[in-house]
Amino acid sequence: HQIIKKPYHIKVDSKSFDKNRLILIKYILQSIALRKQKGNSEATIRRFKKVFYHFINWLDSNTLEFPINKKEARIIFYEYVFYLKSIMKTGECASSYTHSLFLVISYMLKDIFEDKEDFITAGISPIVYKQGKKTEKNSESEIIYSFNFYYHLFNQLSDFLIEEKQYPFLLKLPNQELWIIPSKLWLKTEESEYYLKSYDYKTGQIRSAKEIKEAYRFNDEKTAYDYRNSFMYKLHENNINTKTNTRMFLGRVALKAYFMHFLAITGMNDSTAATLAWNDDFTIEKEQQNFRNIKYRAQNKLVEFRIQKEFMNEFNKYIKL
């Protein structure tokens, strides 16, 4: 879009219009009208609208469309909550505001898609605002588990993407194993919250049409063949094209995992690490990499840290990714 100051107006590309957002716009307008009827002040309504603008801007910055069903809404909400928790940790957003964002957007999605069973938010840990309560330090076992989790998550996902490996692949984490398929839903090797008719998450095998028909009691094999062929097509499409949306999604997860790994091995404060400037002009000249950055909340004190040679392999993977 382009902003014109005199007279003030905005030019936009009509082709960029997202029809999925009509339902979102309708919901926002109805919510504002309801608040006006209840006698809410203009300041309160402005704060209320700001929450929706935050969510819409996040969608735009990640080139995401507004969901069209409950399954897509759950995926979008999961990514949004992950983002809210990350900006709360880095100090970009106060916990009270992220708590409000979490509540308003979760209610909005559940209302729009009539989610009475809480499918959209099930299993997603909420953002809780506890005023005046000091943060307790993590125990040593929790720190070790967290480090191992992000270390294995980053390494396996980055290897899968950089080496252009084939779907499906088994992701081995400290406390569980997951089958990664061309979807944003990952399948546990044991009892899985989600299932696919064409894929056996227990064995990691693609079912035959006969097995699908028998397992789901289809009247004819054509329906079973259709399910299997659709899955095989998606699998093939994502294996010959290494730039699909599902692989890009895995890339974003891997980058977030490396950020947590980076904090653990450098001992750097997350808010300081988040302000590090990166560019494509770099060379690796020695076995350890020194970094420096300004710590703004400490009278602009210069802080330094380093990555030891044992972890340079992960740093190189991050750069490649």
C-alpha cells in the first residue's frame, strides 16, 4: 500500500484483498458495536481494536491468510501463541498485554468457528499474567531437558531441510518420537491426538487401499484408493519440491529452536540476543566466534560472549538455514 498525505488517503492493490478476512471484519465490527451498547469508553474500545490490529499485522508479516475452518484456526493460533511467548520473553511486549492478546484472539477464533469443544485451544498452554509474582529459577534438570530438547529439535529439522531429505521422517526428541509428514500436524509414534487414514503412525508405514478400507469400514475400495492417492500425491509433491510451505514451516520452527539453543550456550540475555544485527557478509576465521552487543537496560554497557568450537557446527547450520 501507499500512504498519500495531502489529501490523506491510502492506495492499495486490489489483488491483495483476502476474502477470508470478511468474516473477521464482520466479527470486529459486531464486537465494537456490542461494546458501544454496553457503554464502554472510547479509550477502552481503542485498546480492544488494537488487539485485533496486532493479530492482523502478525498475519501480514508472516504472509498468512485468515483460517477458513477449525483445523486451520488451530494451526494459526498455535503459531501465534508461540510468537506471543517469544516477544514476551524478549521484553518486546508486557505479560499483561500478551495475556490480553491470547484471550481476545482465542475467544474470537472460537466464536467465529463455533468451537464449543475447545478444539482450537486444546493442548496449547495459556499465557497467564501473574502480577507481582517473582519468576522462580528453573531447576538443573529442567535446564538440561530444555537444552537437549532444543538441541535435538534444531539439528534434526535443519538436517532434514539442508540435506533435502524425504518425507516422512522420524523426529527423535528426549521424551518422545514424532513422524513428520507434509503437514503442520506431527504424529506421535504411540497414541496420537491426530491420525491420517493413509498413514499408520505406530509403524511409520503408508497403508494399502485394502488396509484403509478394512480399518475404516468403507463400502468400496474407491474411497480408500482416493484417500491413499491424495496422501501419496502430497508426499511426492513435497519431496520433489524443497521450497513448499510445509518445509518453510519446519524452517521457522528450527530457527526458533536455535534461538533457545543460542541462549543456552552463550549465557546471553534473550532481550539482548534478540537485538543482534545479522547480514550476509560474514567469514568464519577461527574455531570460536565472538559476539558483542549493547545492553540497553544497563546504561548502554557493551556485552561480549562467544560460541565455543563444540557448537560451531550448529551455528554454521543456522547460517545455512
